[in-house]
Amino acid sequence: MRAGLPYRGTHILRHGGCRHIYNATGDLAIAQQLLGNSTLDSTLVYAKRDKGALKKFISIGWDVHNGTQTQTLEK
């Protein structure tokens, strides 16, 4: 590689794009279609949750349970 990096720019774009879609939708099938992968296992290489995903999910669930928020857990 010309820059001397162990990866290509397209690889970084696949990670970033897949991570963005997966975090926005929570749907691995959509991320799989975006990447054009034939299996979910190969999609899981790229689909990673952001660091605050669990905290956000629990916070929304707690607020909905207590009636302090109208947002639902489903998208």
C-alpha cells in the first residue's frame, strides 16, 4: 500500500458505514444488505455498537417504564 498502512481506505469506509447504519437502525439485516455480505457472521466483523449504546438503551427503558418519556424501545 502506498501510505504504508496495513489496510485500505475502503476497509475503513466499510467499518464506519456499517457501524453508522447498525447503530442508527439496530438491524443487522440492513447492515448486511448495505455491505453486500452473504452471511451475518461476516457482517458482525463490521457491525459494532457504539460505547454508549447499552447505557442509552437502559436509560430509554427506565424512562418509559417510569412514564417519564414517551419514546419507545422499538424503532
